[in-house]
Amino acid sequence: MEAQLFVYGTLMIGVESRMAGLLKRNSTWLGSAYISGELYDLGRYPGAQWIPGHSNKVYGQVFLLEDPDFLMPYLDEYEGIDPQFPEAGEYVRKLVTAVLEDHGQTVDAWLYHYNFPTDQLVRIESGRYLDYYRQKPAHLEFIRTG
């Protein structure tokens, strides 16, 4: 089974987290990409919501997973998805449309979609986590220890 994953936060190239390393070792980077939606600061890490047709963008990267059956359970656990109740967690895994920035090609990719209300959250207006997290001590600590 072939699977692609759109990442927008602590799993991106440029973030030195343990799980980003696991993803890089077990996938092929396809390029920088974006989805329609909103990006939020959840306190120590980001959360994105895919909103088809929305004018705002969330910027990230797309990876082709070499062995999704091996890798997805680790990523699901990292994202707090309970296999018994996958719709009840902070994130749900959704198949979305991402646009590769270099060629404008669209690809179907899995996304860890933030599953809770956002009205009390700070929106990351740029949609770019790589430009945002370095000024946030709580994010840096989570990346270092998470």
C-alpha cells in the first residue's frame, strides 16, 4: 500500500524532533506543499484544520511513506490517536488534498487534523510553523523532549 503524509509541525524537515527523524528515515520527501485551512498554536505544538476551498493556507511538506504499515502506528501514537476510538482524540487522521509548491501538482495525503474547537486558540497567521516555533520556548522544549 502506498501512502503519502502531509506534515506541518514537529514532523517537518527543519525540526529536530525524534519523530521527525523516524519519518525521514522511513520515507521519501516529495516536496514543500500546502493545504487549505488554518494553523493554530496549541501551547507546545501546532494543530491544523483542513478546510477545503478556504482562502488561508497551511504550509508543510509531503512524504511518501516507504512502509506505511510499519510507520503509521508510531505516528498515530505520537499524535495521540487511540486505535480503539480514533475519532475521539485531539487529532484525527484524514485523507486530504495537498498542493506541491514546485509544480502545483495535487496529491492525496494523510493529515493529522486537529479535532477540537479552535475559538480559544491563537491562529498562526502565516500558516508556516517553521517560521513560528523558534520564538516559542514551550514549542522548543516539546521538540527537545518529545
